[in-house]
Amino acid sequence: MSSSESAPLWDLPEPSRAVPEPKARPAKKKPARSRRGQLQPAPELPVARVVVDLPLAHLDRPFDYQVPEKLHETAVPGCRVRVRFAGQLVDGYLLERTDTTEYERKLAYLERVTSSEAVLPPSLHALCRSVADRYGGTLSDVLRLALPPRHAKAEAEPPAEAAPVPSPPDGTGWARYERGGAFLDAVTKGGPANAVWQALPGEDWPRRLAEAAAAAAAQGRGAVLVVPDHRDLARVHEACANLLGDNGVVALIAGLGPAERYRRWLAVLRGAVRVVVGTRAAMFAPVADPGLFVVWDDGDDLHLDPHAPYPHVRDVLMDRAHATGSALLVGGFARTAEAQLLVESGWAQAVPAGRTALRAAAPRVTPVGEDFDVARDEAARVARLPAVAFEAARQAFAAGLPTLVQVPRRGYVPGLACGQCRTPAHCRRCAGPLGLPGGSADGAPRPPACRWCGVPETAFRCPACGSVRLRAVVVGAKRTAEEMGRAFPGVPVRTSGAAEVLATVPGRPALVVCTPGAEPVAEGGYGAALLLDGWALLGRQDLRAAEETLRRWMAAAALVRPALSGGRVVVGAEAGLPVVQALVRWDPAWHAGQELEQRRELGFPPAMRMASVEGSPSAVGAVLDDLSLPGTGEVLGPVPLGEEDEDGNAVRERALIRVARPEGRALAVAVHEAAARRDARKAAEPIRIQVDPLDLI
């Protein structure tokens, strides 16, 4: 093995011996042969460059092996192989076969070819290498994300027949958007069109994405559509199947069984299917001749892979579109600062709707502050609803429509504070947060209890002011559903959250209480949406709190009927806040521009590139001392992450490294080299290095 370093050794003559024939027969000259059991190199291209499945950064390079003659036919570029590395058998992928090597010693032979299926074509290898370089990771880590585990039975099945080329779709739906028709025409012609699409409220966005994919497939090109979760996947897959047929689209998702997942992935690799719909795992789908890449709702944190090197779907698809000259569509009801940067830099064009179409589709939004006037009706007082929200729900029920209630927290009463000074209430035993578990015991409501150790607190006294009263910091979805049921007797109450996420609800009177991101789609749209406790979303200690709040609000408000049809949205936040103004005017582009400008002033992503280093204080310090930062590099921290040992010292720390955006690649190289030197020293303490992390606070 080698990393390409030597002259070939396979042409050295092997020792031979002459075997005399019987005297009765004339002597025949036999060719020389090797000793019994000794392997012979392949007659052509005997050197295989193999990427070995090892997570160590200092071994992130291909190694040279010799191809034995018996594997000459099966050892094809892109196949899975087994090789011996440091005395152990490990998996690997054969990248290419050549005639020469720079390795100066004798090369080891390939042990075996696991499968002759070329699962790593050159285009997929180039993409994985690019992603690893962008995030300062290793190629083997990216390959684990890009390639599903092999299933021999599925691989042995005959290839599926290629789906027929569909006819071009009707682009009437895209005509409502500025540059929408031009974008669809560019996809049809195979041009590198990049767009940031702001969907209208109530838009059948799965249908629009299916039309864009059909435009690419009609020209014989491929398309990859990535959505955040299973519910979105089901809607987009159904829309694509209606246009392309069941055989023209395939859904890729990590939750499939090993056989079915590998079967679908092979159908894409072999060119039988041109359009791929999936969640995060589909961003590496090996479509042939790609023409379109789509990411829907790029602000959703589900698009960030939690495994090293932590790639983001939007960035991976951007790299693929740039490398292949394909079109990229970043769509959603809201807009992130990263998408705004694409528009302001000129790399992508905005595709918004005109103001006339927007006014016809948007619901009426009414903000109410925290100190709102509660309705005079006693039921409304019990439900903590302002008069305008209570009336909006009543009007929706009178029209025979459901009402959506969005609550920022799940549970009953997940947070308590002093009723007088509002100091957070903590457990006297372990200092954990107190909460109301809900329910009753022996006919009496359960007392407050610690959310960490579970010990009940029956004699609370505030350590700051001495008050014995408690108040809810935020009321959870379960308690809200209970209160709303008492306020609207006779109206069924349905909940959608972590325990059970509803996909759809019927278009009849009902209260649908959900947490952000779990809003079901109502048949015909909701008559009203009540966005409660907005301050709980806006008050989070997060750089993206305002952006995330607007995204959650707009996703819920987009499910409401237009204002011309009586649709109402009541948001529990002060009207003067920029995020509330963006919702009232339905102008996420303005808010994204403000967010981007503020981050430029403060030096935060996406205006800057960042990397985080987490681990023990000694490990973080060693990495920082070993970093070779570019000229604009700046280290922030390290700071403790809240865990302390018995002596009060921090157990884990985190440091942030910040550089100017043009030096982002240099930052990735620096952290990769530091990790490689650390692995070469066999450092025992674990460390986590992440480029472009979402959580900075």
C-alpha cells in the first residue's frame, strides 16, 4: 500500500524451473510459473488506488494496492473492496486503476472485491471530496453519508427498466411569480438558473416543485428534491407521481429498510429513475445528468446532518449545481439570511410573487402584545385568549372551518417562575427547573415537580423575594388544549406534536393545537390561526431566534385561508417588532435583508465563516495552539458549556474561530490539518470540530 510513491514491481521475473519430458517424447518448452499459491498481478492496469474506510484525518488520502490476476475482471473503478491495512481487513472503494505507482516498496494485494457494482462513480467521488474539503472533514465520513449499506439480494436483482421521458409540464402556476416562467424555461433548456423562491400563502408548493422536476425530466435530465421531513416528502412524492408516473420518481429516506433503500438507490445509480425526492439523505443521490436541484425550507434545522462532517443540504446542492452546470432552487414561505446572501451577491435571482397576487392570497394578520385585553367571556379568560383571538376562532367555527393553535412548547406547564418577581423556580435538591406535570393524584392536581430529578415541591418559597406564589413561564400544548376545550365546549380538540404528528385534518370545526413544525394541513385551509406566546420563541438565546420565529409563523399562517375568504391570523407579540412587521406585510425578504446586514456588522455567519471546537479544556487548547489561521482569523473564547466537575472546573469548553468569507476554504484546511496532526499523535481525548455550525450561542 502507499499514497502513490514508487516504481512498479509487478514486472520482476519470477523464479522458474524446467520440467523434463519423458525420453520417449520430444522435449517441450514450458513457460515459467510461480511458486504454488503465490499471487500474480493483473495483466493490465495492475495498480488500484483505494480510499480506505478509516475516520482518521491523517489517513485521508488514497492508497495504492496491487490487483491480483484473479480479480482483474471484477475490480472495476467505483466498486467495493476489502484490503489489509495495518494488519487488519477493512472496507474500501476502488477509485481508479493505473499502470504506475510512486510507492517505493512492494505493494500489498487486494484481498477481495466485495461487489463489482460501481457504486462510487467519478462524479459522486468528486462531490464527496468537495464536501469533505468544504467542511474540513474526511472523505470516509462523507462516503458513509452518501452511500447506503450494501444489500446483496437487492444488488443481484435485474436492473429496472428506465422510466419513459415525460411530456413538458404546464407552467401556469409559475406565471404568478416574477421570473417564475423564466426560471421554468431555463430548467427546460438545461441552463444553470439559480433561484430563491418565496412561495405564496396557500400555495400548492409540492405541485410547483413537481412541475420544475418534470421540466428537467422532459429533457432527459435528472432532478433531486430535498425536503425537511416525512410529511413534506409524502406530499411532494405524490405530486411528482401524478406528473411523472409511479416509475418516474423514487423516494429516498434513511428510515427505509436496508433492502428497499439500497434497491431504490441502485435504480437511481443505474439511470432507471430520473427524479429523486427525499429528506436529508437524498442530497447525495447519484442521478444521471442532473438538471435541477431543489431544497425546500432551507432554514429547517433538519437539513443539517448531525454526523461528521455535519454538511448542510443547501450547501451540498449548491456545490452540485455549480459543478454540473445545473439549476438550483431554494424555496420556502420565509427566507434565510443565507438565501438572501445568494440574492444580494447575484449568484441567484429572487422569484417572489407580485403584490396583487400576494394580497389576494395572504390572510389578515393581527398582532397582540403580552398585556392584551382578555375577552369579557369567562371561557375566553380561562383560555388566556385576547378578545380578537377568541372572536377569530368563533368566526372560523361558525364558517364550518378548523382553527389552528400554535404553542411554542409541548407538555403541560414545562416552566414555572415566581409569581411576584418572576425569578425562575428551581428545585431545592438539585437546582433543576420546576414544572407542572399535569394530571391528578387521588382527585387532587399534582404539585410542581423537578424536571430533572422528579422530586415534588410542595412548599415553594422564592429565594429572591420570599413569595410562595408560582406562575407559568410558558404553557405547554397539552395544558393549552385542556384550556381551549373548556373555552369552546362542543368543539373537538386535536393535538399534533412529538408523540403524534398529524398529516392532515378534515375541513370541519375543530381546535388543532400543535407545536411549531407539527402543523397538519387542513382540507380547504384553516379559518383562523392563533400563534400564542410569541415571546417564548423570540426570547430564545439563539442567533437565529428572530429568523426561526418568522419561519415558524409563516409556515403556520400559510395554511390559513386568504383574508378575502375570512382567514385570520392572531400572533401574540408586540406589533412594533421587525419580525412581527414582516409577518403582517408578508415580506420575509425585507426581514432577511435586515438580518444579513446586522450579521455583517457583528461579524456572524453567513457574512463570515466560522468553525467551532468543542471538548475538554486541554483538548480545545491543544487544537487552538496548533491552528495555522489565515490572515483574518480570530479566536473567540473558549467558554465553558455549563458542565463542571467537583472542583468547579469546566468539563467541556467551546471556542469559535472566525474568518472573512473569502478565506472560508483556508479555515477548513487549517482545522483539517490540525485534526490530522492530532490523530497522528493518537490523542485520547475526544474533540468535535464543526465548520459553519448553526448553534453559536
